Amino acid sequence: MDTARTVRRMAPILLAASLLTACSAGHGGTSSPAADATTSPAAVRAPASAAPIVAGDSGATGSGSPSPSGTAGYPTTERAPGSQVPAVRDSFAVLQATYNDGCTTPGNCEYFLTRLVNNLDDLYDSMKASPKGHAHFAAPIARIRAMQHDFKGDFSFPSLKQHKQLLTATRDKVNAWMQGHPEDYR
């Protein structure tokens, strides 16, 4: 009888402990920030610094993310601390996927243009970090850099929409260059 009473007293405590364990393990408690960023489009970009792009600047710096709130600055990919920049072939594959999307679907234009500018930014970073060296990717890096400069630090949705032709032309020209260099993406 003493054992039955102990079990009844311990049951609520054991139940609460098992529920707390299940809750903390079931909702991303063990996932990394990078994994969470891949599932949420809003979590893909985060500010890196407050410096806007200026003519002659050699790197992709800035802050903010393209959004309807009108945030200025160049977007950068939020990466887990210590993680490496993706390989050029991986960034290029993601950029090529934008060919299946566009501003034709109502409500999709902001997502598409934001995705396009972010993918170009990722490819730019990948090319600059490539072991093949900056000189190998000089043409596409210069093209993406010129596009960044034309935005004058404003990556808000109205600015993205105004520069839609520039974004798609940059993607197409970088794609054409990459198609001529299959060793960089295969």
C-alpha cells in the first residue's frame, strides 16, 4: 500500500517533467540559428553594420534588409558564428532558382525581388571568398557591385520595384558569365 501511495504522489511530478522535456526538445531547442534562418524568409537577412555603399567601396557592407518599411543599406546573409560562406556553385544554384519566379503572381513581387537581391549578394560573397581568387570572378563581381552601387543604399521594396529591370539584367548577365565557366558550378 505504501508503494501505491508513493506512485500516486510521484505521477504528477513525472508527468510534468516529461511534458517539459518534450516541449523544450520539440520546438527548435536543438536547432541552430542557420537552420532556423532557412525556414523563415524574414530571418534570412540581418543588419551587419551601418555603413552604406559608396562609390569605390570594395566590399558588400551595409545594414538592413529589403522590406516594405524602407530600411536602407545593403543586405547581408545572417550566418551562424564561425560558419563559412557557401561555395560559388551552391550560391549560383540558388540564384538560378529565381528563374522560376517573378512579379507575375499578385503579392509575390516583394518576395521575388528581395530574394533576387539577397541571392545576388550571396553569390557576390561566395565569389569574393572563393579559393579561385577575386580575379577569376572579376566580371560578375564588378557587375553585382555596380548594381549595389545603383541602389545608393536603399533596398526598400519601392526601390527594388523601381530597379526590377536592373536586378533581372544583373542576374541574367551573371548567369551568362557562369554558363561560360561550367567548372565553377559543376
